[in-house]
Amino acid sequence: MDGSFLLQQLVNGLTLGSVYALIALGYSMVYGILKLLNFAHGEVYMIGAFIGYFVLIGLGGPDALAVPVVVALTLMFLAAMLGAGLLGVLIERFAYRRLRNAPRIAPLITALGVSFFLQSSALLLFGASFRSYSTFDFLSGGIVVAGVRISTTRILVVLAAFSLMIALTVLVGRTTLGKAMRATAYDREAAAMMGIDVDRVIVATFLIGSMLAGAAGVMFGLVYFSVFHLMGFTAGLKGFTAAVVGGIGSIPGAMLGGLLIGLAEAFSAAYISSTFQDLIVFSILIAVMLFRPTGLLGKADIRKV
């Protein structure tokens, strides 16, 4: 295999890994605050992809956009992020809030139920057919690096994903809301006694995590064209895998895990076989769990007594 092929797979892996990283961030944020595995998160990503598609269609795309491309992309991302964020808030309010102090199995089963509910609702509303973003009709061009053509779409996706990751890191590390999130994640009861509005922090966490998933849905549609009602299941599993591999509850870990899973999937499909790419990805998960159960950048939970 020549260097150009290797570079192409690196670009493919970074693109896919950026999408997984954004999904993994939502898992990590919610788990860090509530110790809840929100298995409905993949379906929030799917709904975000559909919202972006319908905005594109409403603007005359993909064949004849009625607005400039930059405006269309901005509106697609904004609508998908706001719609997915609102959906995340509604899920928290009606499905999880009453179960915060319940045994962990209760919110876990509820999360699976919400996942199937959203999946079936999408099937009823949108049908089983694949919808295509067809971005080649309005996003063309790119750059050539070492004989490899990198499309404008892939550049856009990677830059947007890293920008969102950096913005989230700054928000959690430098803002008042971020400090409240970290305090709530460390000890929810103590944070409430210190005057932090825990309900507001949890809602904000679901909102931000779901907005990132909505953005990831649009990114997937832009690069891989097709969106459909089952797309959230596999992506949700890969995002969860990325969060666990990186260290669930850790924002840098979710980013690292997403990129590693994306690269592993791209290289295994290119150099071994696409038939075994899922096997290799989940083998990485098993290996990490065996040799470093907290994940690559995760830390062991502090036991309160």
C-alpha cells in the first residue's frame, strides 16, 4: 500500500472519528453528572440528521439552493442543534428526572425504551427509505495533499467538530456553568447545599450534549449522504464505545476515544476487510476494559463513605 492510500485512510478515520467524538461527548457529559448511560443519545443524533435534511430540502437543495451555501449550512447546523437540544431536554424532563434516585437498572431500561420509541416514531413519520443530502451538488472542490484529494466536506466536518470540542472544553473549564457542572458531577448533594441549581445544571448538560449529537448527525449526512431511521443505533453504539475507551465521564477522553475508534474502523476496513471492522472496534473495547477498566484518560470513581 502506498503513502497516498495511507493518508486517505487517515483522513477517512479522522472524519468518522470526529462524528463519533461528538456523540461520545454527550454520553460522557450525562454519565459524569448523573451516572446514567443515555442509550437514547444515538436516536437524538438521528433526529438531528433528519432535521438538517429537511432544512436543506426547505431551502431548495440539494439541486437548486435558494440561499448561498454558507447560509444553508449555518441554518442546517443551527436547526439540527436546537432541535436535538430541545429533544434532549424533553427526554430528561419526562423520562429521567423522576428516576434520579431510583436503582440504576430503572433509568437504564427507560433509556432503552426511549431509544426504541424515537426509532419507531422516526419510522412512522419519515418512512423507511433512505434520504440523501447529495452534498456533491452544492459542496464541491477541496485540496490535494501528497497526491490525496481531501474534499471540502471532510475539511468542513473535521474543523467544525474540533471547534465544537474546543468550545465545550472552554465552557466546562472556564465558565460559571462549567464549574457548576464539575461540582455537580463530583457531589450532587454537596453542590445543591452550596446553592447550585442542580436541576438547571442537569438540563444544561442534556441540552449541550444533545446539541453536539445534532451537529454530528448533520456532519454524517454531509459526508456519507444517507440518513435513515436506524442510523442512530450503530452510531450510538460506536459513540458509547468511544466514550468508554477514552474514559467515560472525561471530555478529553471522549474526544480521544472517538478519534481512535474512527481511525480503527477506517484502517481495518481498508487493510483487512469491512466485514470485520465492527469486530475489531469492539475488540478494542474489550481489550481496554480488560487492561484499563477506567478507559485511557478516565479516573476511578471516588467512593463516598
